Amino acid sequence: MAERRKSVRASISPSPSPKEQQRNRKREGLLLSRKRLTEQLQAAGNPRHRQMLEQSIAELDRQLSSFKQVTD
């Protein structure tokens, strides 16, 4: 039983640091915002509103790409 506990603990990855947790929350928030804006864009009819939504999505994509660069 004790051996099994040790192997289970060893297989569980260590919890992320507070800085990594904050970073993960920020990334998840950006992804949720992007999803919401994409849904709004699909429903938008006004060209100006569509343009604003497209610009906002592009900015979120730019911010999300910085997360990928740090992890690569």
C-alpha cells in the first residue's frame, strides 16, 4: 500500500507555481474573451461593429501568441 502511494505521488505532476497559475488564468481569460467575440462577430451585421470585433480578436490573438513564444 505504501509503495502504491509513492508511485501515485511520483506520477502526479507538481502543482504550478503562483506565477504559472496567474499566467494560466490570464491565458484562459483571453481565450474566453476571444470565443465570446467570435460568437458576436458571427451574429454581427453592422460593418463597423464587425470591424471593431475583428480588430479586438486580432489583438487577443497577438496577446495569445506571446504565451506561445514563452513556452516554445
